[in-house]
Amino acid sequence: MTNSSVLTIFGATGDLVRKKILPSLYSLYKSKELPENLKVVGYARRDFTGDKYNKFIDESLNKYLNIGTVDAKFYDLFEYVQGDLEEEAGYKKLEEVIKKYDTMCGENCIKLFYFSIQPSFYETVASKIAEFEFNNNGYRLLIEKPYGHDEQSAKNLDSRIKQYFSEDQIYRIDHYLHKKIVREIPEFRFGHSIIKSSWQPSEIKKIVISTKEDFGVEDRGAFYDALGTLRDVGQNHLLAIASLIIMDEYDLNKPEDFLEKRTEALKNIKILEEDEEIKNNTFRAQYEGYLNIENVEKDSKTETYFKARLFSSKEGWQEIPFILDAGKKLDEHKNVVKVYFETNVIFFEMYPNLEICIGKYDENSEQCLMKMDTEMSEHQYVEEYASVIKESIEGKRDYFVCIDEVLHQWKIVDAIVKAWHNNVVPLETYKPGTTPESNIN
Ligand code: BG6
């Protein structure tokens, strides 16, 4: 790990910072995994100057890490700058602060800008910081999803950001790629000869990738209503996992090969183009009561649950369905990936348990025979975001998302969304606490 870094967080008083970023920073701090010489500059509109930001840190750590007393030295890592994302004045103050730490930080200092803000501001912030010449090689952008809302908008956003930053300065986050069990998939597939030889299209019958949640949209009405489940988690998390399951073996010593193979796997996923294909292979539904949520359109047709059956067009894989399934207010909270073979099934469970299991199945049941537990962290988000922060500082790009992946993910999803807009697949409803039935299996 580099020993000096300046991490600037835009949106420093937001939810993501409170729930995930601060607890992760603290956990890295306690385990001494942060650069020796680190400064965290928080930037946001609210007046959190003086010791108000320390109070915000306290509240976050109390609530999300159950910490009674925060190690006082932790506060020293922070400096808060009050400013607006669009106004020059704030950036001027920020410039002073960054320059001050930059000088202290020295030559090999890694300077990161974390965009923990609404995606509609990504472009503005990138151009503002470039105006202050914070875009040479020493600077990196850490960007949350969604990157665009379809293929075209992702392309537009990317080309605007690329006026100032190159691809290798952009770290696009998909926090599923920082989950322990997701990381185990390539390791498990390619690291054991017995698994490697069975993990062949001739042996695999079906793949299921599912993230079911028993809670609802909560206070994210406007954000969610504009996206829906397919774009909220299907385009990114679920397709990212799919690529790990069907990708070709990569050269362990070449991180760029890992990215290429993942991208290639996505490229091979067949786009559902014909209405008939979309009708037969996708399903969407909305839970009863969704329309009463604040900032949700009263006649919204946004799905809160979807299921899709996709196929790869790669030779050998064409007949193997992989089923994506996700939603809110369902009967359970469970995230799991299942790979079915002739009579056996391998489960990669991310939630509520953290385990890999080799089991068997028949028409009526599925049974785990041999379980490999992975230590369950009390705070799974802390681990995931600690990995995001650590690896971006280290410049380890292999578990961040490259632009070609994002564009292919959107391409796959756009075709479905377009047909849904034309009502090719009717929107069903379901009762909260149930998972709607569909004929996609
Ligand atoms: C986010 C989505 O990306 O992932 C949320 O915006 C979803 O709607 C969340 O709840 C799921 O992540 P996890 O790690 O809790 O499964």
C-alpha cells in the first residue's frame, strides 16, 4: 500500500458515507491498513464545520459499528470543506486544502475523489475538478453506480469524463464485486482441478443468480422509480456475477486479462431482441402499496421485481439458461448463486449465510451435502467498502468495472426495458411478503 494519500469525498454528509464509508475507514484505521499519511477531505453543502463533522462521525460509528468511544486520533484524519457541487467558491476552498495536503503528501501521493453524490452531478464535478487541474496521473475517480441510465447515456457520460480523465484513472464501483463470496467464484472455479474440469458447458444445466429482499424501497422513492429493479441491480450486480460464472479462464498474473475475459463473457450474452423472446423470457411485477411511496409516480409502471432468462451465444453455452431474479418486499432476504449440474448443484450464498455448498437436487428438493463456511462478518458492508477504498488506493483495478463492461451490461438491459415500456410484458402485482410466480424456471 502506498504510504500517502488524500481522499476527497463529495457528498460527505450523505447516507452512503454515514452507513458504509466512515465505518469502513474506521475499520481500516483500526487494522492499520490505511496509508500512514492519509488525509480525508469531506466536501458537502451542509455547515458541518467546527466539530460538527466529528459528531457526524460519532453518530455513524455508533450506529453502524456499535462503537462507544471513537479513537480520538481518527478525527485528525478529516478536514471538512463546506461547498456546493456547482459553485466555484466551494471548489476554491477545496483547492487550497488539497494543495496543502498534496505538498505534505509528497511525490507518490495518490489522490482520490470519491463521487458519493447523485449521478446527475458526475459530469459537473469531473469538469470542475479538472478546471483546477486535479486530473493529472496522480488523481483517481471513484464512482458509484449507476453509470448512466442506459447505454447511450453511459457513453455520453463517459466521453465527457474522458475529456479530463483516462480510463485507468476511473474506478467504477460495483460493491458486489467486493463481496467475499463473489470473489470466491473465480477462485473456486479455476483454483481446483476437480471443479475446473466439471465447470464446462457440457456439464452445466442451469445457472440462477438471485438477490431477494424482504424490505421495500423505503425513502428512495424518486431514485428507484426512475430505475426499477432490472436497472437497479440486474444491470450491474447480477450481470457482474453472471460474467464470473461463464467467463473463460484468465491469466492470474494479468489483472487486465481478468477484465477482458469478464467483458467478453458479457459481450457473448445474447440480447433479447424480438418481442416474442422478451415475452417468453422476462417477467416483471410491482408490489401492492408501492404507488403510495413518497416521490413515486401515482401511475408508475416501475417494476419492484423481475425475472429474466438469458443465454450466452458462445459455442457450447447456447442451451444453458441463466436466470436472474431480484426484487423488494419479497418473502425472504436471500442472495444466492446456484450452478446446476446433472444431479449436483453448487450454491454460493452471500446472504444470510456466507457459504459455498456442494449439494444434490431433484425435481422436489435441493440439499446441501458439503458446506464450506466463510467467516461471516458482523458488518458485511464494512468489509466490502474497506475493499473498495483499499484497492482503489492501491491501484488494484481488477475488481472495478471497466467501461466496456458497463456498456454491454446496459445493452443487454436496454432491449428488455424498451420492450417493457411498450408493454410487451404486462406488469403484474404481488402482495408484500410474497414472491410472485412466473413461468420462468
Ligand atoms: C444497491 C441497490 O446497489 O444494492 C439497492 O441500489 C439494493 O436497491 C442493494 O438493496 C443490495 O445490496 P446488498 O449488498 O445489500 O445485497
